[in-house]
Amino acid sequence: MKLITLKENLILGLNIVSRITGKNLTLPVLNNILMSVEKNFLNLSTTDLELGIKYWFLIKTEKEGKITVPAKTLTNFINLLPDGKIFIELKNQNLNINCQDYQTEIKGLSAEEFPIIPQIKGEDFIELNNQVFCDGLSQVVDFITLNQTRPELSGVYFNFKKDALYLTATDSFRLAEKTLFFEKKNNKEFSFILPQKSAREIINILSGKEGKINLYFSSNQVLFEYPMPETDHPQIQIISRLVEGDYPDYQEIIPKKHEAMIVLPREKFLNHIKTASIFSGKTNEVKIKLAPQKDGVEILSQNPELGENKSFLQGQVKYESGSKEMEISFNHRFLIDGLLNIKDPEVIFEVNNDEGPAALKPKSDPSYIYIVMPIKST
């Protein structure tokens, strides 16, 4: 293996693939990066056996070959090198790196010891707008419970229909659903559960990148592929195991009707909830009070040790079946989380007293809904 590359290209790839290394004590090779020179490309690969990341970029190849080297050592070293050309050569399982005044040798391990990262590419794939997909995934990824008794809730549910992809996550106390509509209809309907860790890495790695991504899937793996600009060759591949199990029929949780609908300015509503949270008790309780004669809501909280807070936020209130006074308690963290994932300047807040779930929606975006359960009065 012998190649010439630019520091900026190499460090970009290293920073991407090394995200999942350095945490395995029982299998040290998983803390390494597999470097493979293939034709005019250098391929960097890492895996933790649940998630694999591959990154390709163009180089000047003098000899093909492959080796694994410690990810942390290599990344830290390359970061400190001056900008410009880097000359890399494999000699006796050691990686020799030359750059201006630096001559360094890093001990490696045979590429044969590196686990095989499965490939599931085929003719069938789904094409998605990358930024729209990452934005949608980020709106649901935090509402997950890592519960061993219910592993199906430990990931994001991908439900592909002919006209749209539905992304859903729940921790049993709140639920978020984002709908991404396809530019052209999808021929296959299928679903799977993507682990939360994989979803977060996809967001961190692919957010901000323009263009499309391709999604390939099998019964237990999914592959997200981002191509190089102006070519069909992949630049980034992220392959993940899927969560086993059947996702619950969450549609039953989404309320089909509501007793009152309030339209509120999102930023002010968020600030009122944050203010009330300072005086909430151990259960994080804040109360939302509706009165027929008032155009808006009162937000109340009380803590025997700290004091109490009451504020009024003006908004449009519409009752569905006769106006009446309502007081509903919520966990302030759940309300704040929902509001932070809505970017619209106004939100619709649909409530059902304290007996049923409430819904938060962007006023001008019907593709997102956030369901939150109230704290039942005792």
C-alpha cells in the first residue's frame, strides 16, 4: 500500500469514521480504522459490530493494499500535521507517514483481523432528499426509551408507504411523528426500527450535505449511502443492524378529536413554560389553565420550598363542544422538548382535559405532530 493524499481530505474522513471507535475493551481491533487503497480511492472503515461507517475519497495511488491502525492515534497525529501533501506507505504491518518535516511510523494490525462489514446493496433502493430526511429524523430521534423489556421502543420506526415515509418515536409518555412525502411514488411498502444510536450518527454525519441519499435494506440491516458529488461512487456509507420486534400500533394513541384548540406563539409559549419550570416540584408539573372568558392560557407552577409562578399567554382559543374551564397538568420537560422540535412561529395545542393525550403541531406544517400525556390529577 502506497499513496499520496491531502491532509484536508484525510482528516475529513478520519473525523467521520472514528466517531464509533475507542470504546471497545474486549475486542481491540474495533478501536482501529481499516484503511484500504482501491484503484484511485482510499476507503476508511470502522465498526462497533452494530454500526459500520465507510468513507471514500480520491488519492494518488502507487500501490494497493490495506491495514488497520488505531483510530485515536492516527486521527490525533494527522490533525497536528501541516496542511499539504501526505505520503503514506505500508511496510511490514506498519504505516509510514511523511509530511514535510514529519516522519512517523504507526504500528498496525493485519486487515484480516478486522470484522467484515456486511453489504446489502442491490437493485432496490429508496432515494431521499438528504437534508429533508436529516431534519425530519432529528425531530423524532430524542423521544425513545432504552428499555430492555420493550426493545422495540429503543429506535425510530420507519414506515414506508407508496407516497410517504413516516418516522415515529415514543417513550410511552410522549410520541412524535414526522411525515416525509416522496417526489415520486415508492413501489414497495415496508417498515423497520432503526436503533437510536444509528439514527443520531446519521444526523451527525449527513446533516448539512446537499443532494440525495440512497437507502438499501434487508431483513436485519439497513444501509444509508451518500454519493460523491458528480459521480455515482459512494462517499459515505452507514450500515446498521435493525431492532427486532414489532412496533406498537401507535395510531391509536394519536387523538382523533379534542376539547379545545389553542393557537399560541411558539417562542413565547416556550419561554413561559421554561419560567414555570423553575418553580415546579419533583414531578416537573406545570399547569395549563383555560377559562372561557379569556383569550389565552394561564400557566401555573408551585413549589413549597421555592414559591410559585403564574403567567398569562394570549392566544386564540377554540372550544369544540361548549366552553368550560379546564386545568391540565403536564411534565414541563415534555412540553419543552416538543416545542424545541417545532420551528414554526406559531403552534397549535390541542387538549383533552386531563383524561387523554394532548397534541402539539406547527400551525403551517401538517407533517409533524407531537403527542404528550398529561399528569393525571389524584
